[in-house]
Amino acid sequence: MSGRASCDVLVVGNYCHDVLPSGGGGAVHTLGGSAAYISSVFDAAGVDHAVVSVAGEDFAYADRVRYPPRIVPGTRTTRFLADFSQAERVLRVDARSASIPPEDIRFDARVALACGVMGEVPPETLLRMSQRAQHVLADAQGLLRSLDDQGRVWNQRLEDTPFAALLGHLHVLKASEDEARAMDVDAVRAQTCLVVTRGAKGCTVLTSRDTLQVPSWPVKEVDPTGAGDCFLAGFTLGLLRAWPLARCAELANWFGAQAVTQVGVPRLEVTRLPVEPR
């Protein structure tokens, strides 16, 4: 990224190591993290973007990413272990990377995405992003996630985090239904656009004035990992095209649907990209 000063989209969040269940009862070890999934969308769509991330000395996927992370000596890469055997997905973390400091944000951008997987985008870095980008979109998982004593992921209440005071700096906040239950939805939508993803039911876009229900694209789900990340990238792509919110959400649903049909970071066929709303 040497010599660059700006890009259309700045992606801020760490890559990680995912351990996902395979169909035969084993496990698949693969590149993960929101930055990886989001980059797959932007690469497929030809979006000018850059990634700011850090990782540990054990990062094993430098040859699979266009923008390698900054390696922090003496640390490990965030590692998620996913369990889909129960009614709801259970995530555990057995290693956690360092945070991304504000001085790592050296780019101006039309849009910046705060897509942390485990709290690696602190409030001061989010503020720095808002100073360098026209719009900031954030994934609620990076604001809410915490760990219990067994390393299981759970969501804090948004009002109990320092990010509650920063909602005015966001253009869009994306949240899953579970994450939306950890916030005062009316208070959030009064300050920013809140987009709640609902899996096979599509998504809901909430602004201070309107509530929009946008249906999903029917597909056969194989692995839900990364669907929200691809959704956020698709929504960003719509914003870059200056589309209205409902159309951005429709495009976001399409990318999220493509993600669940594959295990790991998806290979996307943009020749099938919907150009016009249904």
C-alpha cells in the first residue's frame, strides 16, 4: 500500500483463523475474519479498496490476501472455533490479536468500514476513521462482543460500551437479530441508519423516519460464516453507486446469500450480480 493516499473503501478489521465444522464430522481450518470476506466481495466487484489489520506471528495466510496484516511480535492471530451442532451457532475464541491503533489509519476514503471481529477497532480508531472518510459503516459485532470464562462469545449491551456515544459518527450500523436485542433500537435509529439482518427473512432498514423490510434471495445454506460480512460489503457497494437504502439492502442480501452457499471465504460470480431491483 506504499505510496497510496486514498481509496474508495477502507476496510478496518483483523483477519483471523477460523476452525469450521466440515460435513464429515471433522473441521476445516481456513482464513477468516470480516476483512477477508469483505475483500472477497470488493475484489470480485472491482472496488478500489485497502485493508488495515494486524495479526500475530502465527498468521498463516499472507499468500491469500492482497493486503497482508501488520504483524505484531509476540502475539497470536485471533482464532475462532465454530460449533453449529446446536440450535444457535456457538463461537469460541482461544487466541486474540492486538487492537488496531488510530495511527494505522493513513488513508482518506469515500467509505470506511469498521468490521472488527473481536473488539480490535477501539473507539479512538473509529473516531480517526470518521476524520478520514466521508462515511463510516460499522458492524455491531465489533462493538458488542465479549468473552466469558470459557472463551464463548456473547454480546454486551451497546449502552454499556464506549461506542454508544459515537453513533453520530456512523452512517450505517449493521446488526444481526441477536445483536439488535442488545441495544435500544429506537435510540440507535434516531442517531444513525440501523440495518438488522434476519437470515432467510432478509433484512430490516431502520432510519429515524422509515422502516423498510427487504426480502432475502432464496439459496441452500451450507455455512453461515461470513454472511453478515458479505452483506455489509454489498450494502457499501450500493452506497458507492448512490443507490437508495432499499436497493442497497437488496444488493446486500444477494451477497449475503452467496456467502452461505460455500464454506469459508466465498468465490463470487459477479456476472450474476443483480443490476436492477426485483
